[in-house]
Amino acid sequence: MNQEFSTYQIRVIGLVQGVGFRPFIVRLATQFQCLGTVDNRNDGVIIQLNTTENGIYQFISAIQTKAPTASSIEKIEFKKISPLIFQDFTIVKSYNNPITDEITEISPDIAVCDDCLEDIKSQSNRLNYPLTNCTHCGPRFSIIKALPYDRTNTTMSVFPMCVECKREYEDIKDRRFHAQPIACSHCGPVYLIESESIISREITQILQKAAAWLEEGETIAIKGMGGYHLICDANSEGAVANLRSIKHRDGKPMAVMFRNLETISQYATLSNNEILALRSWRKSIILLNMYKDLPFSINRGLHRLGAILPYMPFHYLLFENCKLDSLVFTSANLAGEPTIIDETSILTAFQSKIKAIVSYNRSIYNRVDDSVGVMINDKFSLIRRSRGFVPSPIRLPISVDGFLALGAELVNTFCLGRTHQAILSQHIGDLKNAETFEFFEQSIENFKRLYKFIPQYLVSDLHPDYLSSQYAASSHLPIIKVQHHHAHMAACMMENGLNESVMAVIMDGTGLGTDGTIWGGEFLFGDLVDFKRFTHFRNIALPGGDQVAYQPWRTAVSYLYDTFGRDFLHLKIPFNKKIESVKAIFLMDMIDKEINSPLSSSAGRLFDAVSAILNLCHQAQFHAEAPMRLEDAILGFKTEKYYPYNIDAQGVDFRLCLRALVEDIIHKQPITSIAAKFHNTVIEAATEVCHAMFLQTKIRKVVLSGGSFQNVYLSEGLIKRLESLGFEVFVHQKVPANDGGIALGQLGIAASRMYLKKI
């Protein structure tokens, strides 16, 4: 018996713009022989079609199972509507629904697909064309100015399509059907190479000259998807050292772009999930364990390697023209400043210092760095959330509409709330200079315009001196202040969909506490509205205040003085030979007289101190270098041993640990063993505190957050111990555990307090 045809309206919500979703729907409708329309709206992709009752369920099932790779469907709604007559199935003009303020998702930038890589070898109008893209790949967020995602609202608007591109754009059977950044060598943006000896727009010449100079050890700048990069031969110590000098980047490890997975496997071990992450359409930098060294200047002796695969056609073409298999691939910026995105700035900053600049004449509207991740318990965890992830929202258990959270001072991101979505910005950086603060302000304005967002409340950190806090103070909007470590706790809760009471272990470098001291090794319990501090790492003085972050030897002196008194200078340990006793005495006097020696419970500073005591890092050349070197020193050493410690009314006391650790140094125990035992001590102490907290609260859910949990050994060890005792442990994956995730937590806390009228 034949079923009658009816008209249905389907609404698809999620990441469905800029990923080839409308062309996919048209092809699906053709397959199902349905007539109707599809269009982008601010509240999703809207499909209207005539089909049977059985057909609508089959159509929706096909949407769910066959959707484009880069899409992400949150929800599909459908309803029967008044009958409509259609002549065919077409894409209709994008439309903003005036009765809702919902905003559909904007696609992150997508790495070039295999089909487009084939096209640059076979299509006459795209031979070696380095900006080839289709509905499945190419620039998205970096070029968008406004919604809906149509060509006129991107930086491609100044490039009229040629006849052939227009034909592809309008052909339902073509892979570039409605591909907004569609381009070819006849009508699209073009590359340019500039040096003292050559200025050329001929792509073959550009590739040959760039490859030759790289093989000779030179540094060049290339314009990427979201900003410029500096690149050089990753196997030349001289070339890498020179790039460091050019960039004023003394110690921070630099990423390496490899020709392919086989080349990466020659230097680092690869798990199946690491391979999947490297190959993903997001093409992030993945931190891997090295077993074969690259030049010392790349990561200064660390055994972690930031590896990335090519993600733009130009990258592939460059490797095809180059004998090198690996290139240092680092953002083109001076230390501490944002990545450069425009031609004038790159020429001003680097033209006289590098061999050549390779650019193209399509503007980058939204600056976006490469994302960085690492595997923890064989699951991908973000360290820096940017290209490939931003601006995809985080789905939340509560409404956060109207709140703008401004984040922290270091590795800043901000976050705006739309209904039950948190929209995190790209990585902004450390808000410590005018250039980065300008990027912060500009990006907020871009997001407000893009999402038609008018903030009703601003959310900031308790610390009044943060530039983000000062931005809030100057806004004349209501401000909600949130404690730093409560925000860490809430960020992990929000990411994992938790809206209940939890316990939290928060370990990081610094954050202003509610008592005016510097927190950082915290054991909390509470919810999205409020929290209580159960206990913390025992306070220690930080002689020199903020100086200790880059001078770990100062914190080491403080811990040794606290543990052994002034007699620590007589200990037969290498640390004492490396420091000047007169400086150590001066610091102890500062502590005694309480001169610029604030008290802190910081986990990060404890790791700093131990790293310095082991002579791994006395002076840090970049943020968190000392803890990184301490973790790195373990080198896969296996032991379950740990040092003694004490827990009392003053908190978790590591003086017994330091006494035993110093004894191991005196008896010349291997640093690998000492580093592992120290980490195990922190894990064991945290586990004991969680057990004690459980006895008081009866809460079994534990969230882990804070920059210290980027330490893979610490994270995996604590997760294992807590789960062995029956705790349900939640960690970060979608947003960083470091301060790059703070804004998400701020947003959740502020919205929860407002909902319960506790503001």
C-alpha cells in the first residue's frame, strides 16, 4: 500500500555551515528522489522536502550516518508542515530567522583533503595551485567576517569566480558545489615571494627558490591559514639556532613539520591514537615521545617533540620540491607577541633577518595559531585550542546566555555564552604587552559582531592587576569576579557536562586566593555556584614574588631553608655549588623579614623547586620549563616508590619528602629515580587527601584541572590511583587544563550564580 507524500521541515543543529552540508543534503535528496529546499539560517540548516512518513525517517537516518567528516550534528528536529509544491531540490538563499537569536556553528579551518591534493596534479586550472579547496576542506574561521557563511561575508569576496569555478560552484554533482572559498589559478588569490634577489608570483619559481634556500640552511617566512610561520631545515643545528636568534626565542621548544607519518616514525614512537590525531582534518601539533634526537636547538634536550603534518596545499608542494623531510614550523612572531597575519607587519619584523617571505593576497581576518595536544591515558587532550577547533562551541548543562568571560592572564582565551553553548576564542596568549592586549580586544569585538552578541555581564578573575580584569573594570557593565581555581574546577565540570557537587584537585602555578595569598596546590569541593577549600599544599614563601616563575632557584632556596634551616648551605649537593651563597643568604633574609616574599601553596612552584634542586633548571627561559624538565627526567623509569610526606592542619607538607630526596642526591641515586619518586609522592599525597575529602563529603566524582595536569606522568598516575579506589575521575580533553580553559569555568560559575540569584 502506497504512503501519501507530505511536506516536512527538518532542522539540523550543530557544526553544519562551511563543511559542505548543504551540497551533501542536495545529493542526498537526489538519491532519495525528494523535491524541496535547503538553506543556512542563524538557527541551523533548514530542509523542506516532500516525502512519505517512512521516507522522512530514512532521510534523517542517512543525514546522521553519512554527514561530511568535518561536520558535527548536535540535534535533528523535524515536523510536518503545510503542503508545499517544489519543482526540484535546490539550495535557497541564506536566511536569518528573526524570531530566534540562536546562532548556527561556524566551521573551524579544515586541512586540505586528499581529493584537492589530487586536483593540483590533474586539473588544468589548479595545477600546483596552492590555495585549492572544496566543500570538504580549506579556510573557514580565519576568513569569515559575518554570518551566514557565504562568500560575500568572507575575505574571498574580492575575488570574483571565473567561469569554470562558477560552473563547479553551481553544479550539484561537483565536489565544489557551494564551496564558498572556491578558487583556481585563473581567478583566486596568488602567492608571492619577496627577497633581495627576487620578487615573483610564478608558483613554480616560488617553490623552487624556497626549497633551495631551505636546503642551504636559510630561514623563510610563509603565510599559513591563520598567520605566518618561520621555517627552516629541522636537521640543521645552525639553521635552527639562527631561527631562534631571529625570533628572540631562547628556550621554548619549536614544532617540526614532517613530510609524512613515516618520517615522524623515524624520530618518535606513535600509538594508533597519535596517528589518528596527526591525520585528523584538524592537523594539530601533537607532542610525541622521541627516541631519536633532532638538533639540540629544537627542544633543548627535552624528549618530547611537537610534530605536525602538512595541512595546506603549499606545504605539500614545498616538500615535493625540497629534499628535506622535516622543517621547523614555528609562529612568525617576536617572543611574547601575537602571530603576524599581515604583509606590512611581517616585512617590518623580519624582512632584514630572513632570506625570503612567501605570502598570498587573501586576507586573514581572524588570527589563529596551530592547536597543540598530547595523549593522556591514550586520549587526546588539548594544550592549546586554536586552529581546527575554534570556534566550535562546547555544549553545556546550563544556559550561559549574555555572559562574556575574560579568562586569565597567561595563555588567555575568552568565552562568550549563547544559550547552552560556550564559544571559546582562539588562543590569545599572555596578556602582558600592548600587542597581545590589542589582539584580545580586537578578537572580542570580532566575536561580538560575528555572533551578534551583546554582553550583559562580564566575568573576570579576582586578581585586580590582570589586564583582563582592567578591561572588565573599564566596561561599565556588571562584573562578576570568580576565584581562579574555582574556575579551573568549573571548566572541567562544564566540559564533562557536570552540574552537581564534585571534589577537585587543582594544581597550577599561581592564582589569587580568597584569603589574599597565592594558591596553586588546591583540594576543593563544591559545585558551579560555590566551593570550599578542604586543604592545600603547605604555604611557602616566594622570595622575589613574580621573579620566581623564571628563577626556580629562588623557590628551591625557600624550600630548602624551610626544610633544613640555614644549614642547608652545608649540604653536599650539587645545587649548593651552583648557587652563590651570598645570594641564598640574601633570600633567606628577605623571607625572615617578609620583604617581597608572598606565601603560596603553588604546585607549580614545588615542581620548580625540585627541578632546580636537581640542577635541571635554575633559570627558566620559558613558562613552565622547570616542571617540564622534571617530568622529562623520568625517561620512562618505572617505580612505585615514593618519599614520605605529612598532612596536618597547615596542609600537605613536603618537608619529609625533600629531606629524603636530598639524601638520595647525596647518595648519588639516579635523577630518573628521584624524579619518578617525587612525582609518585605528589600522586600519593593527592590520593590520600581525596580519600579524606570523600569521608567528609561522600562525593565520588573528582575533577582534575590546572596546568600541572599537562604533566602526563602526574595525570596518568593520579587517575590510576583514584580509579583504583573507586573514584570517578574527570579530566580535560576539549579545552586545556591550563589557564586556556579558565574562561569556560568563569562562564559556568557566573551563569549558575545568576540563575540561583546568588550574585
